[in-house]
Amino acid sequence: MDLLRFAVRRLVSAVVVLFAVSVLTFLIFEAIPNGNPALRLAGRTATPADIAAVSKAYGFNKPLYVQYLKTMDQIFTGRIESYTQHVTVFSQIERGFPITLGLSLGAAVMWLIMAVILGVVGALRAGKASDTAITSLSFLGISAPSFVVGALLLYVLAYKLGWFPNGGYVGPSSSIPSWFHHMVLPWFTLSILYVGVYAQILRSNVLDTLSEDYVRTARAKGLSRSRVMVRHVLRTSLIPIVSLFGLDFAALVGGSTIIVESVFNLNGIGQYVAMSIGELDIPPVLVATLFGAFFVVLLNAVVDVAYATLDPRIKVGAS
Amino acid sequence: MTLTPGPELTEIGSVVRHDDGALLLPGAEEATVGVGPYQLAWRRLRRNRSALIFGGLFILIVVACLLAPVYADHIAHTGPNVNHISEVITVGGHQKDVVSLTGTPIGPTWHSHFFFGADANGRDVAVRLLYGGRNSLEISALATIITIGIGTIVALVAGYFGGWADNVLSRLLDLIWAYPVLLLGVALGVSLSISGLDLGLFTLKGGSDIVPALIIGVVYIPYVARPIRGEVLSLRNREFVDAARALGAGRLRIMFSEILHRPATGPVHHPGGLPLLPRSRGAGAQLVVGDHAAERGVAARDRPPPDRGAGRDAGAGRAVGQHRGRRPAPGPRPPGPGDHQVTARLPTTAGDR
């Protein structure tokens, strides 16, 4: 019952957050110099009269709230079109989303597995050579920009050695092995960014948890080392990791995969959003922002439920 | 008091493993009583060789960037914005054009002049890198202070009080995180860089470094606040918090003294965590806002050009993004000083912090 109340409350606040995001995004175009979409719709050599005519035709001369309501109506009925490309925004998102989702999911699996292994090993071997090596590698991974890592991987593994295709995308529906083959390098490149941060946080948290009384109690009860590690130490140590994962994954799915997408020539949401922002194209920016916001709200709710599962001291929706 | 770790001592639970990696026998924890959180942190840092090495590297970079004018005046003998496009220099006895007739700039010479080569305008890349680095460091430092300061307070309040305070603050964090950073960078970066901001009490000059620092700082608050809030949720029900409450400690004291400074599990003591997060993510955002606020048409005119962030020059050298080339202006553009075209170019540095 607690969970149901929590879900309902989160749903209500999700609507509020999404509404606020949409209004703020809409308003920001007012703040940007040259943010008026009529400037772009009218073309490069337009006269002020042309711009006025376009403004009238599209309703840009109406009060802001009327424009907002009209835009939101078009979004909810799925008819909304890009101002620069004149295709429906949803068709573009439908095309790009599977790519971005696949990229983010694969990378997430990779970086979580690597981070848990490196973090736990680093903590158990704290102060030893292997720990120093892991920490150094983590710092390197955190510091390495993905356009460098990606370009290097492409150059060496794809261009020189020919082990992987040189960018591009093949959907899993046409060929799963080929999809996998195309995605391995992007996954790895994207995961490099996160492994270091996650591994270091986990390492220090595991170190802290190892000295807790309940860990000693669990050992004294006769539980095996690995069982104590997984059931007692790792569980509570994962809390900050889970928080970060919610934020990172939501951001990636919402389109911040842009660099990896452009390095590997994957036409996902990230490229679409970046291009739309570059062209100050309101409809795709608005839809993509709402889309991303949805994932942020959803994943953070999941994270809060996960807290309660990981640490029995935390109650779901406790006040 | 610290014992050499024998095999029987490394077992989880039978020994206490301390933060600095030292092992203590059960019952020997008393030995560390009296060691404050700062001492513990310092001890931990001293033991962490890789952190020391990378920390040293960082200090080296800071010093190098601070010495940028010295390098420019006494070694490279040129400024960050001096064009040498039509000049010829002698490298190892050979005469070379700084920028060839076909427009290719000279590569790294590994000499005092054009150590890292030149850019298309014949400017010394090494000099520009150092000057840009000053700006990047300044912005990042300021942004990090904002992120950690506000993020920690928000997290403590949300996590400790819970209820509606948590609900409101957490949804606010969702809102910030869901907001398109790139767009915010364009909008605030451009409009504030042009006109500045007058808040009555204090005013921001146009082109101030505070603008990008503020944007980056605020945008990454959730990344610091959410994990800390999660830990506070777990910590607030611990025995030591109950003990403090029983002793009559007030809420503020419990929040800022007990929970925040909890030596072992306190959220602020993630060695790889807090100091790194804003850095790792901030650097990307810095490119974004740097590209917009410092490089884009606007600022290139309004602020002295050496003030561009290092991120910008790094970006220019990147060949991977297909958006890098200058695009034709999409809208009609009345020429004039008041015209600040913001859509001319798209940085490929949006996400993937």
C-alpha cells in the first residue's frame, strides 16, 4: 500500500515537473536573441514583411500562452512538425530512439559490471599495487574525453586492424550479430566515461562499510566471505552508485550520447537534439526535452524504490 | 598498532579495515580514537599514491596556466592573439611558413616558437592553450564551489527532513537535470554575455566568467545532491544520530556536524566522488558553455579573445563531429553591432560529459 501511495504521489509530481520543464523550455526561446522561429521559417533573404507574414501564419504574433497551448496540443496529438525540416518530430524520435537506447543500455551494462568488479577489488586490495593501478586507470578513464577515446578506437581497431566496422548502425531487427559488432566500440567508449567515477565511489564506500559493526556480526554468524560481501557490504555501498546511475542513464537516453553518436556516426536522439538546438528549432527541442525529462522523473522514482531495497533502514516514501 | 596484514587478518568481518588501507585487529580500534575526520582524510590521501600523482599533475597544470604570460613574453615571444599568418620561421635550419599557401598551419615544432604549432590564423597554439587553460580553471573552480556548496546543503535538508521538503527539493533537482543544458548555455550564455545582469545588489558585467561558471555550477547540482541525499536517508536512522539527538543536539548540528562529518561513512568523504564529479562532468559542460559564451560570435567580440576557454581550442582540433564546420546562418541576419547570431555553429560537445 505504501508503494501504491508512493507511485501516485510520484505520478502527480511527475506531471508538475514535466509541465514546468515544458514552460521553461518554451520561455527560453524568448530569452535567446534571434529566438523567434519566424526568422528561420521565412528564409535567408526574407524582408521584414515576409517575417511578419510568417509570424501571422504560424501564430507567433499571438500571446505567449496561446502559442504554448497550441504547441502542447500539437505535441499531445502527435502532429507536431519541425520548423526547419517540416517532418513530424515523432517520426524522427521513433527513428533515433532505438539507437540511443541500445547504445545507452549496452554501455550501462558494461560500465556497471566493470565498476563493481574494479570497485570491490580496489577496496579489498586497498593500498596495494593492484588498487593503485585501478585508481590510476580510473583517473585516466575519467579524464579521457570520449571524442579522443572513440576516434582512437576507430582508428586502431576499425581502420588499421579492421576488426570492427568503421562506424555506422545496423538495427538488431535486421541482424543481431551485426548490430552487436557495430555497437561494441560505441558501448566501450561511452562506458569509459563512467567506469572510473563509479569504481572510485564504490571502492571508498565498500571500504567504509567493511568496518561497520553489522559486517563483523554477519561474519561472526558464520556467513561466508562472498556472501557477506554481496549481501551486506555491496548492498549498502551501492546507494550512491544507484543515485548516479539514475541521473546518468536518464541523461543518456534523453540525448546526451551526442559525442559518441557523432564519433561513430549513429543517428540517435543525441544528434537530433543537438542539431535542433543548433537550429533553434522549437518543436523538436521541446519534445526531446519532455522525452528526456520523462526518463529523469521515472528513473529517479525507481532509484528511490531501489534505496529501500538496498538499505532496509530507508523506507519508500518515508516522511 | 597497525599490524602487517597476515592472511588470517584480511578476512572480512574478523578485522577492521581502515580507510587508509591499514588493518587493525578486533578491539584495536581504540588506537584511532581522537583522529578527526580531516586527519583521517589527510592520512587517506597520503596513502593513495595514484591520487597524489594525479594531484601533482594537476598542480603542475595550474602552475603552467598561471605562468601563461611569462611563457608568452619570454619563451614564445608572442601573444595569444597575435597573427603570424604571413610569417616565415626557421625550424632546425629550415625555413617554414607559419601557415602554408594552401592554408595548412605549421605543426608542432617542439621549439620555443610554435611549440604545439599554429592555428589557421598563425597564432601560437601553446600560448593560446595556456591562456585558455587559465580561464577553464577559473570557471571550473567557481562552478565546483557552487555545485558542491549548494548541492550538499540541498541534499542534507532533503535527506534529513524528508517529507514535503524532500519532495519539493528533489523535484527541483529533477527539473534542473531534465533541462536541456545546451539550450540553457546558448540562452543564458549569450544573453548574459551581451548585456550582463543587474540584480540591484550586485551586477554582472557582460562577458564575465561568472556567467558560464554559474550555469555549469547550477546545472550539476543534482549530480552531487542526489547521491548525498541517498546516503543521508540511510544515515539519519543510524544509532549515532539517535545518540546525538538524545544528547540534545539541534537539527542543524546533527545535519552539519554529525552526518556531514561522519568520519567513516560521511557522504563528503568519497575520495573519488565529490572532487571528481563536477570536474568530470563540468569539463564537458564547460566546452558547451565555453563554445557558446566565449567563442560564439557574441563573446568573441565582447570579451578580449585570449579569454576563451581551453575547451574551445580543443574543440577546434576535433575532426570527428560533422557539425563543426561553420553553417550558413539559418535566418535573415540584419548586419550591425546589435546582431548576435547564435545559431551559426553547433558544438559537438553537448552531452557525454
